Amino acid sequence: MKKLVLLTALLCTLAWTADNTTAKPVSRPATPQTDAITIPQMLSYQGRLTDTAGRAVRDSSYSMRFRLYTLPSGGSPFWNETQTVQTRGGLFSALLGSVSPVGSVPDAGVLYLGMQVGAAELTPRLRIVSAAYAYKADTANYALAGGGDNAWVRVGLDSVLYTIRNLGIARGGADNALRGNQAFTHTNLGVACTTGASGQDYHHATVGGGEANVSGHTHATVGGGYGNVARYEAATVGGGYQTAAASFRATVGGGYCNVARAAYATVCGGYRDSASGAYSFAANASSAAAHSNSAAFNGQTTTASDQTRVGILSKASGTFTIDHPLDPSGTILNHYFIEGPEMLNIYRGSVVLDAAGRADVTLPAYFDALNRNPMVQLTGVGTREVIYVAEDVFGSRFTIGGPAGAKVYWQVTGERRDVSAEATRRMMPVEQPKTGPLAGRMLDDEFLSGCMEQLVREGKAQGIDFRTEAGRQRYEDMKRMLEEPKK
């Protein structure tokens, strides 16, 4: 009986196309021409045929039957074919599958090759390992993305692989799902994550990582995190925990339990923030931009469209800016804020004294609840006689005295005493020592570092300079960074 001495078992296989058609290479500019690939359903095998004494059989043609088993002995083959091989010094080569294609290999990881020359099968069977399981790249269990199998093409000398056709990508063994009729355009690299929706043509949905995330619409993206959802077209979630971009082109940067509910709404991060108005923006913690084109910070909730709502606004200086009423198309009108060491409310009006030379003034009903330390200022119109406060402010009213029939302009100021004002006084007293990161820093320098470039450009910087060298250096660094992209 002849026996088979195995020298080499070289099984060089790649995933093949299901229809064995020649695919066209991707056309990309300025790259070398690529070759179309048809990947055969075959295994390459090489062996040496000897007689019972171990001598190589004479050079000739031999009919050999090849079989693939899942057992080392016994059992039935799941594939077989007969070939005629040519030996030289006993050596021969064969392409298994050239007669009958090897359609698949077993999942269990056990594969044995049996060969027969003449009446009996040679022993022992050869255990096939490793390379044969490159076949698994061709199966739906391993390529979880739909749309069929695809060859890959190496383009140029940059070691980049491009697919010939659309190819969905999913991390295997992680309970991910690519759903819908365009699933072959999806990318899902997370764990227990989903892209697309069953029966829908949502394309290019992406989950970059994380766990239990959903990218459920065309061009929707979830970068990572846990339990995040981007369910509308072009919605984006960067990461975080249980956040949601719940409308058309809405964005959530991250954070915890944040939601952007309206078109083009944005939540940058934080905790339980919401942006439910179109083009709205929310940040920090428990902020709610509830109106269109509004912004909410510091746990505040907007009360109108086109509004920015903050808890405490601190500034180096401030203005309001409008079109100049006398030249609205050519001039801007700037008015500057009035500042002082007190948080004051101002109420004003005019009265005419009665025949008894008296006038009662009624302030808003909430005046006493909102204000403390009220003060009254009076100006008589067309009279030099004394105008005076006959009865001081009590509750929400006061009385003016003077000549009968006189017209009086009045103004009342009150210092705010509501809870928000009191909290601000305690956090930001009128005189505040610099501690921690504020120590040794000049706030003037920080302000100038942002506006000095404009002053210089407009020729208005004379007499204005930084108070410390460190401040000027920050300004120079900022200028350099702004100029770098232009180079």
C-alpha cells in the first residue's frame, strides 16, 4: 500500500465573490491602476507520494480522490472530488476545488483532508488548520453587514484597501445589528449597537463605538458612549450616557441624559440639558433652551425666542448695539451699561399735584417684595417752589407734596433683595480677593488679549497696553495661532 508523506499544506485562501464574477476596481484619481479580483473557491495543497518503503513513486500521472471531513477517522466527507496529478520525485501539487468548488468549511474549527490512490484511502488524514478558515470572511455570520460579499483592492503603495462595491462594516461577536435596505453602507463598531431601521433605506449611518447606541437614520452618527440615540437625518451624538439627538440635524456633544429635540438644536454636554427650540443651544447643567434661536446656560430656562438666558453675567464692560435711528443702514449706535456696587431697579413717572398740593404714587404690587432701601428723587417742572416727599415709600406707594397744580417728575430706585441677587452678592462681593487660578492674573490683560488686534487694526490702540508681559505674550500666541491656517 502506498502512503502519503505530507511536506507542505499551503492553504492560501481569501474571501471570494458569491457569483464568481470579475469585479471592477475602484476608480480613484492619481493612483496606480488596480487589477480586478476573482477569488477562487479552492485550497492549494502540496504533498509527496511514496511507496511502503518510503521511496518516491515513479514520475507519472496518478488518479487521486480528495475528501474533506470533520473527523480524524470514520464519518462521511462533506466534500470530495477526483483529480489526476503529475508527480516528480514523488512531489505533486493540487488545487482542491478546481473540479468541484469547496463551498464552505465547518464552524467547529475541525477540518481533515483524506486522499485515496487506488482502492484504499491513505492514512492518517491530514488536519487542516488556520488558513482554511479565511473562508469565514465570506460568510454572513462573519461579515454582519448586508449587501453581499466584496473583494478588497490595494491601491497604490500606501497599503490602503478599498472595497470594489459598497460594504457595510460591523464589529463581529458583539451583538451588533445593521438594519434596512441600505445596511451595506453602514458602519457599526460598538457593542450591542444598531444602525439603520428595518425596512428603511437609511444610508451611511454610523456608530463609532460604545455600547447600546443607535444611529437610526441617514447620515446619523453616534461616536460612542452608552445608550445614546441619533434617530433623525444627519443627527449627531458625540458620546456621553443616554443622550439623544432627536430631530433633523440636531447635535449632542456628550454628557448625561441630554437631549436636542428640535431641528438644528445643540446641547454641548453637561447634565440633563435640553434644546427644544429650533436652532437653540443649551449648556452646563439642567439648562433648557425652550424657544427658537435661544440659548440657555447655568441651569436657566429661556422665556422667549432670540434670547440668551444665563445665571450670572460677568463682564469687563458692556454695551447694547442697534442700528442708528437717524442712519440705520450706515451707522451703529452703541450705549454703555451703567454699573455700581449695588444691584438696583429703577421706576419712574410723572404726576400733577392736586388742589391740596398732594399726589399719591402707586408702584408695582411686587415692589416691596423685590426691593429694599428704596430712595425717591423728585424734579418740579416750571416751578421753583419746594417739591418734597410727603410720605416715604411704604409697601408699594409714596406721596409727593408741593404747590398745587405743579407737575413733578419722580424716580424711585430699590436694591434687589430676591434670592438670586443675594446668592450673587455672596459669590461675587464688591471687593473680592484673587485666590486659586485668579491669583496673580490681570483680568484687564485677558480682556485685551481678545480685542487688542481689532484696536490695532483700526488705529485705536494708542494709550492702551497690557499690564503684564505674560498678558502680552498670551496675545502674541493667540495672533500666531490665528495666522497659522493662512500659511
